[in-house]
Amino acid sequence: MPYFRYTARDADGKKKVSIEEARDKESLIERLQTQGLFVINVIPEIGAKPQKATGKQVFKRGRIKLEDLVLFARQLATMLNAGVPLLKSLEVISSQVESQKFSKTLEKVKNDLEKGSSLSQSLARHPKVFNQFWVSLAEVGEASGTLPVVLERLAFYLEQKADFDRTVLSAMLYPLILVCLCAAALLAFSLLIIPKFTTIFSGFNMKMPPLTAAILGGFGFIRTKFIFIVGGLFVSFVLFKRYISTPVGRRQWEVILLKLPIVGNFFRDLYIERFTSHMSILVESGVPLLYALEISERMIDNFTVAAIINKIKDNVRQGKVIAEPMQETAFFPPMVIQMITIGEETGELGNMLKRIAAFYQSIIETFLKRFGIIFEPVMLIFMGVVIGTIVIAMFLPIFDLVTLRGGSVN
């Protein structure tokens, strides 16, 4: 294929001059535009060899974000559809990524491809970046010759996942801020305000009201034992983290979470959404059902739910349809079972799984919005009661003192 010298500018207005190989001028312009470049001109370059862009590549960060993976899948699918060879596509994409770690990973993937490995084999050598989900889809795409289509589906799935994760994070952020503000207010009362009242009251020879004595004693204990309390909480947290990192501890904690009222249903809905999301993209991409269940089992990140999926997988291996063992687990609601049954009967299992995932995403988003709406007034009422109780407790001795002095004057 011929070479072309092009001049373009990126989103920040920086000029870029390089030589690229392409079928024709139009395909090169289309490729550059998919990379977010504004093309100024493109001219044929006779007898040239491809060169990297002038200037040293600048990275905005070291770690890899989900957005990097989304953009990689989308760009690779677009370039492969445009007829750009896989190696050349990886070379171009790695020169454009914003993560230094991701750029190095793509360079290693490209080197493995040059040594004769397939894309799925090359991706599998970097499990911290490309999990089994990526590897399996790439393997199916290579085997069926539909790698660009599979990558487009993967990019769409990752985009949806990124949007969903942002929605969950933003919904949980405000309640977390309220909790931190409440804790900070109580800490300020304990360390700054209550000691001043304690000093004032110690100058009077009078018996404190029971409420005042309890408040002063409680906050006095917090103030004098503050370091021990913080240390105890920290040690308890570390021990708890270590316990739930063990297989036994993690299973017990997962069972507790799933059995909690209200919250348990939320976590169940969350894991159903994850399972159906993974299964939908795998089944639609042509991954065999047993293999798709095996991949979903590895990716669910919950021992209890993974054991349920493993049970479903064993029954499917024995020749049963997937809906029957799902019903026997009693984990999935009847609506999910019915939709999957219809999907199997009509040959639209992948599409039906996608619909279930979208339904549960909607349920989770609605729950989080309602939780935030309810949580705010509850926290405000709680803080009002706490602060009001403290204020009343601090002023009760003053009222008693005024009453005693008034009685002595009379």
C-alpha cells in the first residue's frame, strides 16, 4: 500500500506531522478523524517508510481507566473495518493513548503479534488489563472472522458500563458527604465546644442535670480516649478486611449482605444485572453457552453467586436448558426465568438477556435516586435531634443556676 504524509492538529491544537500507510487518501483521512485529529493536508510520499509522529508522546496519567479500554475497542473496531491491518492499527492507537501504562501494554501486545501470536493470546498475557471477557470475545471474533463486529459490541458494552458506574457513584456520593459532615460536626462538638462548657460548669458548685452529666461524660470520654478509639476502629477495620479476604469470611459476609432487608434485594439486583450483561454480550458474540457461563462465573466477583452460576453450568452440561436450573436456585425472580425461557424458545437468548440487564439497570438507578432523596432528610433530622439534645443539655445547668440565684435574691 502507498504511503502518505499528513499534517493534522489534535484536540488541544498541537500540530502533528507523520507518514502513514493507507489504501488511499480518503481512507487515511477517515482513520485520522476517528482518532480525533483535524486533518490539514495529505500528500503522497513516494518510497517512504512509516514514521512515528514528531515530538515525544505526552501522557496525561500513568494508570489505566475504563475510558481507555472503551476508546481502544472503538478505535480498533473502526480501523479494522476501514481495512487497516491489525499491527498498524495497534501502532497508531498506542501512539494516541493518554495512559503511559496502557501504551506500554499495547506495545507488548503488538510485539507478541509480530512474533506470531494471535490477538486473543497476546491479550491473555496481560490479565490485569484485559480480563477473560476480552480474551474470549477476541478469540471468538478471530475464529469467526467478525473481530470488528465483536469489538464494536464490546465497546458499546463498556460504554454502557462506564455510564452505569458513573450513575451509581454520583448517587452514592451525596449520602457519603452527609455522613462525613455529620461525623465532623460531632467531632467538633467533642473536641472544641463541649470542653468550654465543661470549664464553665466546673466553676460552679452545683449538681449537673442527668442529661448534661451524660453528655459531658460521653464527650469527655471521646476527647480523652480519642487516640485509642481511632486506633481501635482502625485495627477493627483491618481485621475485618483480612477476615473477609479469606474464602470462609468472604462467603459469610456475602450471605449476610444478601439477607439484609432492602439492601439485600439491592445487591441481588446488582449481581443479576452483572450476570445478564456479561451473558448477553458473550452469547450475542457467538460464545458457546457453557463457555459463556464459565466466563461469567469467573467475573461475577461474588463467591455465593459464582457457586449459583456453577450449579447452572453443571446442569446445562447435562443437557438441561438454562432456565430450568436457574429456577431451581431460587436466586433469580420469576420474571427473569420467564424471559430467559422465551429467549431460548425463540432463539433470541442474547437479546432477551440484554433486555433483562437494561431492566435491572433501571431498577438500580431508581433505587439509588430514591435512597438519596430519603437519606437526606433522615440525616438532617438525625443531626437536628443530636445537636438539639446537646444544646438543651448545655443550657439546662444555666437555667438551674439562674433559678437558684433568682430564688436567693427573693
